[in-house]
Amino acid sequence: MVNQYSVDFKLKMVKMILNENISKREIERTYKVSRKAQRQWVHKYETEGISGLVSKRKIRDKIPTDLEEESVDALKHEILLLKIEIERLKRGYNSEDAKYLKKKIS
């Protein structure tokens, strides 16, 4: 069975990869989306824009109306960001260093 993802979900994953520098491995672990699918979405987004993320089958490409699903995705995203912060702290960065690095990267 092939998973079908909404355009909003695909766009969120692409932005996490491109804008927030979250690794494909972390996204795969957290959201259970294969790295191959992530690469395809990024490629389609970069070449065709948002329209490249629209499934040709158009099964689930409607705007999600289930707020609970959005809340779960938002919490998963927040957990992922916290895990990244924990890893930074384990490597010897304190919170001030992390803030400085974020400002420098942005």
C-alpha cells in the first residue's frame, strides 16, 4: 500500500529540509517518511514549486480540516526541534551558544 500525503504535509517536510536544515534521517524517524520520498518532494518543489507536490491521483490533496491531525504534526515538529537542541547541548553548546549560532546562520 502506497502512502498518500497532503500537499500541506509535503510542503511542511520540504521546508523543514530546506529552511530549518533538519536532516532527512530525523524526518524519517519522526514522521515515518522515506528519504526517497523526501528527495522526490524537494526536487519537485525546487523545479515546479508547490504545484509539483500535488499528487496526480488527487486522493488526499485537499486542505486538511482535522485540527487534531495538525496538532499532532505540530507536536512532532516541536519534539524534533527539542531533540536537535538536546544533541547540541550534549556536544558542549550551551543555550547562549546555540542562540548565537542560530542568529549567525539566519
